[in-house]
Amino acid sequence: MLYGIDDWRSMNAADMLNRSMDRTRERSGIRRVARNTDVNAFLASFGVKGKRA
């Protein structure tokens, strides 16, 4: 049987871990890569023409 805080913690554990890792990266000076990637720019960096807008 889980108590209220255990339910909350089990549902938010991944988010808490991400925040902890973000803080660790900030302290060590590692920059996090943005999650949204411009696909056309990525393809263009390899010389491939991207999709039409």
C-alpha cells in the first residue's frame, strides 16, 4: 500500500532525477542540448536538402 507522498514520488521520480542531473550539469559547466531540433538545419549540415516548408 502506497501512501500519498509515495504515490507522488513514484509519479514524479523521473522529473526529479532530470532536475537533479540538470543542476549537476550546471555546476560542472556542461551545457544541455536543446530538445527541439531544427530538422532542416540538421540535414543541411550533412549537405542534404531539407523538406519544403
